[in-house]
Amino acid sequence: MNKLIILPGDGIGPEIVAEAEKVLEELRTGFGLAVEIEHAPVGGAGYEAHGHPLPQSTLALARAADAMLLGAVGGPKWDRLERSLRPEQGLLGLRAELQLFSNLRPAILYPQLAGASTLKPEVVSGLDIMIVRELTGGIYFGKPRGIRQREDGQLEGYNTLVYCESEIERIGRFAFEIARKRSGRLCSVDKANVLEVSELWRTVMTRIANEFTDVELSHMYVDNAAMQLVRAPKQFDVMVTGNMFGDILSDAAAMLTGSIGMLPSASLDSQSRGMYEPIHGSAPDIAGKGIANPLATILSVAMMLRYSLDRVDLAERVEQAVGQVLDDGLRTPDIASAGMRTVGTREMGAAVVAALRS
């Protein structure tokens, strides 16, 4: 029996997670999925409940879980809190405390949504990229950091970008293994022409490549990679990069698919325990309106089944069910176009459950 922790979070988080829970319940009752589910607050909800974005009770449950499903965190309501108490610190804390160092962000264009992309269909049709982002190091966690006053009286902000060899080796080997299971092509993204950290990154990646002779390794500067994602995205299969570059590039890749509301993610430790979440934010401007797209969260459940729960069969069923509702013409507002049937969050979730049953 696997233990699953559900962290609804803030904004649209509770709405989209509720639909993913319906899918999980259908998998439990109809397909034999053996999971125990508990709920816990995190982010702004954690602060409201316990005075901290990552309550100790939530962290304890997370440590004991085989997998976590997260909605989203954050919102303007908490922007005035000191940084250590802001909702995003709950997310960063989970990543660091549980050593969820590998972030998998697929950018897959469903053929039914080719017209929803801002790029021409011939540029993006058939798109299937896996971005592997290092998640627990780099500039987001480096120290020292802060805001200080200089001798001339000006304030200056400073952050530290640091990666050690073992951190690079760990994410590198993970990415090579992913590439080995796909087309055997891996592109490592850095800024080695400017940054010493990236120079080390490239050196380590090149060294690791000797262990994976069946994988073709290429290197690309991050500015060129951003341009190439827009110019010719299908040249990429697996991309690996550091924390900040991965954050930016994966969001850019998301928009190639028509909507950030379609893309799931997985954050894994060395034992494939992980946290699964849609890559979009909490969208407080539409929270409570019942129009948020739950498909990225439902597809995050599919990733959970695939990577942490060892139920690839059920992962494929969920992915097929999502494809079925898109074939049927159902669209939430973010992916709707002329002539499509626009539905709300609950109706989309119910349609996926119905497709599972059929």
C-alpha cells in the first residue's frame, strides 16, 4: 500500500486537485490502485493554518509518503510577509528537505491542440520534449544572499550561483538515463562562455558522457537554447540544465504546447519518491470561478503512477482518457478555440473520469 499526500495549496490549487482526486478515486475503486491518501496544508494555506508555509506536521507526512500531489502555492494575499514566511518557501522547503533534486518537465503537444499554440502547426506538431531541471542547487539556494547597503549609500541585492561536482553528476546521470530510454539524444544547456559555474557544468557533463556511449551529448548556451525553442523546437528531445535556466526554459517550452495549463511535472529523489504538480501557478485572478484547467494536474497523477507508484499501465490509461476528452472537443477557456465546446473545471474532471470508465 503506497502512501500519498495531497497538498491542495492556494488559489486554484484546491479546485484542480479536487478533479485529480476524482481520477485517483476511480483508479482505486475501478482499477485496483492501492494507495492511502492524507491531506495537508502548504504554502499560504500552511501559513494560515500553522503560521508557516511548511508546517512541521506537513513535512512529517511528506517524509513518510511515497508520493505527493501538489496543486499550487502563492498569491498577493501573502506578498507582504517576510520572505521566509511566503508561500513559495513551503515549496522550496519541500524540495530541499526531501532532496527532490530532479525535476522532469515534459512539453508535449497533443495533436488536438496544435491550433492552440502561438507557433505555426508545422513548427510544433509532434512536439515531445523532456526538460530535466536540477532543482535543489544553483542560485535559488546559494548563499550568501540578501540586500545590503553599500558604502556609497545605495542598496544592492546579491545572490550566489553555486554547483559542486556531485550535484552536477547526480542530475547529469539522471538525464542520461532518461535520454537512453527515449531517442538517445541529450542537450546540456549552460552559459559556459560567461559563467565559471557553467564551465564546470559542461566539463562534468562531458566526462559523464563517457559512461553513456549510446547517448549523443550536445551543448548549447542558454540564450541560444531559448531562441531555438521558438525557432525549431523539435530538434530537442531531452534537455538538462540548472535550476534557474530550467525554470525559464520549461515555461517557454510550455507555451509551445498551447497552454501552460496542459503540462505536468515531477520532482524526484534518488529513490524515485516524488512530488507531482502542474507547472502553472496558483492563478488567484481566476480562483473560485470554476474555469481553471485541471488537465495538467490530472496528467501529474499519470506521472506519479509512472515514476513513483510503478503503475505504468494506469498512467497510460489516464493519458489516453485525457486524449479522449480532447478528441471529444471539450476545452477549458485557456485551450478553447472557435467551434470548441468550452467547459469548466468540474466538467472537465468528470469527463476524464467518464473516459476512464469507458
